Amino acid sequence: MGLPQTVETGANVKRKRVSEDSPARTHQSQLQQKRIKLLDSRKQLPIWQRQKDIRDALRNHDVLILSGETGSGKSTQVPQFLLDQPWCGFPGKIAVTQPRRVAAISLARRVAEEMGTPLCSSSPASKVGYSVRFDESTSPSTRIKFLTEGMLLQEMLRDASLSQYKCVIVDEVHERSVNIDLILGFLKQLQTRRRDLKVVVMSATADADSLQRFFAAQILEDTQHDPKLVSSDSQADGEPEMDADDASWHGFGDEDQRSSSNIATCHVEGRQYPVITRYLDSPTEDTIEAALHRIFQIHCKEPTPGDLLVFMTGQEAIQSLQKLVEEYALGLTTDYPKMLVLPLFAALPQTAQQLIFQPAPRNTRKVILTTNIAETSVTVPGVRFVVDTGKAKVKQFRNRLGLDSLLVKQISKSSADQRKGRAGREAAGQCYRLYTEEAYTSLDKDSTPEVLRCDLSQAVLTMKARGVGDILRFPLLTPPPKEAMEKALLQLLELGALDEHGNISPIGRKIARLPLTPALGRVIIEAATPEMDCLVEVIDIVACLSVEHIFLAIDTEEGREKASVARRQLLRRQGDHLTYLAAVQACAAEQSDRRRWADDHMISHRAMQSVMDVRKQLTAQCRQAKLFTTQEAHPATDEATQERIVKCFLRGFSSNVARACPDGSYKTFAGNQTVAIHPSSVLFGRKVEAILYNQFVYTNKAYARDVSVVQLRWLEEALAGMT
Ligand code: CDP
């Protein structure tokens, strides 16, 4: 007798399960094959030989300071060495901080492959995830999480004890960003409360002394302050097991038992092949021209295969150079390999950033044009030639202006050496410095830590939001001048993020939860008030300000004319902010073919995709923070709404205002400095009463970017509202 179709016999079920499982099984076996293949290359890494030392160090110490050349295997291997340690427990998690999104994502991908687990899938087999601004990819089974420094600081807002982690690895500490300094301070404090928390501090430069002193001082201070914190288990651990033959191991400070039982250092020798360095005979002003010349010299004259890594200052220089290289490459005969030009800068969308990790197609040389991202943060395989302009765009606080500006500056010797090192990771290489040998000799030894040169308002707000009362006593690796801290306090007071006693206000708490600078956060909060009621629109604009420039750069007169026709419907006479809004609204309304829409309007489709992404995430965050209390969208942005939108920006950026002078120039209110409207602005060439700007950039002269027209009367109102 036949069985009814709906009844499943044991054999049926089994057969069905096997067939259902097979794609998953195939995937599993592919992951395992990849894992086994990668194991061989992992074993070649200099750090592989040191895994026992690293495990022992953390069994016996709370802090490990690990230095080692870029590419020695720190970021990928150390979390894997530690995951199975008894102190890590199950399901103890390890956090690894990274200065940049591209590094966090590519490391997570790589480590997932090395471990043979799917990346960030919801499958319980997924062990590796990442969390970067506007993109979180983790699951409950994540055990190693790569995250940007900003995201770890955000997590601390929700859980000050970081209770889900057994170990926090702070990577790229040599970069000395403000966020790194803050994290080190918080972790130091946290370790006095959580004796089970391990901290690993990793640096590409072997300058462990100051870090040792920093952690030792903290431990001394805290145990002196509170004898209860001298835990018995740390005493019981006794002296570390040290390898007597290994000269690079140090217990720290014999004179202090507490310190020596808590801090270990380890240096891993890098794998570095010789790199020939060449300099220019005489200095050059035009780095783009010099780089272009050098790239083709290498490509056409160097028979050695291998990719090129070219260090430029920023997005614009990279895009101009990319265009030139691609144009010239069209003229190459088939005797030469093809060229694949790939840009790499922070604002580039993730998918575009990840392209640099793909091997070049056959008979093709990759030419990667990068900012200092590729200096230490990411390892690009296949590079044999480095071209270094010797410059980088850095954030610098300008006292006269009272705000951060982006300046193109000479890099430090240590940065130049890191850049050079990138040519010799896999074989002997060559480094072409587009400056003279004398210029190299006169470079500063190290870069100045960000905390000494940047606006500290975000850092101070971060501290305040996490309960630091006296910020001047917060442990920082390099304490900034008192005046800089005070200036930041004042700015936060102006934004309404602190009250008159210096305590964080409800507005400040809301701002601290947004992944934005305090000024931009304040704009969002203002827009959410019932009087302003323009949050949806302001989110669209803030999304544009958070990614690469949406309008394609145009350098010819003819191109400019074409662009002004193509973009006519989007351009707003009130300035860039409302123009961005018009572009986002038009793009969102385009349902059929956004790529064509972008091409038609000479807008970067890639940038617009990022804008849409950020817009979605920011909207979700604002909804979560219950900022949407009023009407959510305006069918058409009428003039009154437009005025309110610009006024919201004025609330966050009241010190970024300049007024027109009779000679046609603009002078900033703060500092009375001459500033010109950047050519990329829709207001370029126009003269208006006063302008508000989001960025101050100094290249060959001072420029205001992301500019809108404001009326002086609005500024008076805004200032009156603050008092
Ligand atoms: O942290 P550190 O610079 O010491 O090295 P790492 O980032 O752990 O890189 C070690 C090696 O892993 C590199 O030389 C690359 O061969 C490989 N790697 C990769 O293929 N893809 C990544 N996203 C990161 C590393």
C-alpha cells in the first residue's frame, strides 16, 4: 500500500535532510579547504613562531605591548592565538580596534577565511564579525570582532565595563589618534575594576617605553588609591615565565612588583626584503605631475613585475591623478602590460575599497593611488614599487579660527619609512621619493599625536558621556595643553552639550550617541526640534557631508559648462547644503535606473550609493534615539523649510561663518582670516552677504568647503539663542 504524500518515513526524512544540507556542506568544505590552504602562509608569518610567547605573556600579565613591522601578522594572528586560552572562556569575545573601516572589514574577512568560518552570517558557525560606522555585521556567535575605534567608544556608552569582551586588542597604536588615546585611558581605568580583562596594545613601531610607563603609572596609582583592588589572583600568578634566551622579552620595572606582574612587552622582527630608495635631485611643486611621470617610468622601464603603491595627499589629488594615468595608459602599445588604476581613500565606499585586495588580471599591473591609509593600516599584496609624495592631509586645530582644518603637510620620517617598507614585504622592491634626500633628512622624526593638534570637543564629550568628571585628570598617554581642553569645554557649552557646571546635558547625551562630530550632532538635534522640524532633510544633507564628494570633479571650462546644464535642476542658489538635499531627494525619487540618473547629472554613482546607505543608517539611529517626534517628511521643501535647514547648520557651526569684504574676499568672524569659496562649491564665484561652511581646507590658499548663504541677522539670532 502506498503512503500518503504528506507522511514522511524515516528514510524520506533522512534523504531530504542530506539533500537540503548538501549546499551548506559544500560551502563548509570549501571554507575548510581555504582554511587549510591559508594555514601554510600563516605559518610563514614572523609572528607564528612567537605564539607561545604571546599566549604565555597574557596568561601571566594583564597587558601585552606588542610591536612588530607591518605585515608581521599581528592583526590577523594575535586574536586567533588567544581565542582558545582558558582565560578567554566561552563564549568570551575578543575586540580588535582599527583606525579605519577598510582595515576592520578586510581583516574580518581574512580572519574568517583563515578560521574556515563564514563571515558575519547568522549561522552559529560564524565566529568573526566587524562593526564600523553605518555598518554592523556580527551575530550572537561572533567571537572575534574587528571594530573601528569610534565604534568601541560607542559600545562603552551602552556598557561601560565592556562585559562581553575578555580581551581588547588596540591595533595601530603608533597612529596615536585621539580615539586611540581615549581607549587606552578607558581600558587602563577599566582594568582596575575588571581584573579578568586582558589588553593587548599593538604598534608598528618599536616605541614600547612610553606605553609601558603609561600602563605602569596607572596601575600604581589605582592600587594606591584603593587597596581593595589588589586582587589575590594577580598576586598568585607570580612572576611571568620568561624565555631566558629571548632578548626581546621584558618584564617591566623590577622596582615595582605590581607593574612587573601586569605588563609584558614583545617585539616581533618583521620580514623585510631590501628596498632601494631613490630621491629627486631637486624639489618639485607639482606632485601630481611628478607622480604621473614616475608611474610611467616604472611601468615602461622596469621589467620586474609587481604592483605600484602611490601615496598621495587626499581624494582630489588621487582622482585627478587617476584620470591622468588612465588617459595616458590608453596610449600604451600592446608591448606593455595593461594598467589597472585603483583609488584608496577613507571616504571611498567599502566595495570599491575592497578591490585593492584582488589580484591583478593577467598581464596587468595594479597602480594603487592611496592616502596614508595604506601606510600601515592595510596590507596590499603584490606591491613592489612605492611612489611617495612625502605629503599627507592632516587635521590641525587652528587657534585663530577656533576649529580644525585640513592641511597638506610634510609627513614624518617614521611615516616615510613605513611607506618605503611597503615595497619590500614579499620581495626586494624600490621606493621613489618625490622629494630630495635633504628634505627627507629634515623631516620630523615622528608625527605629532592627534591629541596635541586637533579640536578636542569630541574627545571631551566622549569622556563626559562615559562619566569622567574631571577631564584634566583623565589618564592620557600625551596630556594635551590645558587650554585645548578648556577650549573644547567652551565649544561644548556653546553647543549646549554641557551645562554651566560642565556636566553633560540631555542634549549632550543625545549627541554622544550619534556617530557624528559634536557640531554635526548638534545640527541633527536642532533639526529634530518642533520649531525646526526638518530632521528628514538634514539627515539627507549630513549623509552627503559624511561621504566622498557626490559631484564628479571637473577641471575644464567646457566640462564645467556641461555640468552646469546637466545639474541645472539640482543646483540651489542658497548653496551646497540645499543642493545636496535636492540631489538626494531626486536620487531617492528615481526608482528605475539610478546609475543612469547619476551619469545624466554628472554625479558619482558610487558616492550616491554611499549617501543612500548612510542616510538609511542615520535615519534608523535617529529613530532609535526617538528624535522623530514630529512630521517625518515634507512633500516639497518650501522656502521656509529651506531657511530652517540652513539655520540648523548655523546652530552647530556658528563659528564657521565668514562675511563678504568690499574687495570681494571673505573674512572669518573668528580670527578675521581671509577665506575663499572652494571651486567645488555651487557658490564659487558668487558674492553674498555672509557664508556658513562645514570645512576649512588649506591647500595653496584657505578655502571654505560645503558652503551656504546665511544672513547676518540669522547669526545674531543664533548667538542670542545660545546665551
Ligand atoms: O598586523 P600586521 O601588519 O603585523 O600584519 P597582518 O595585517 O596580520 O597581515 C599579515 C599578512 O596577512 C599580510 O602580509 C597579508 O599577506 C595577509 N593579509 C591579507 O591577505 N589580507 C588582509 N586583509 C590582511 C592580511
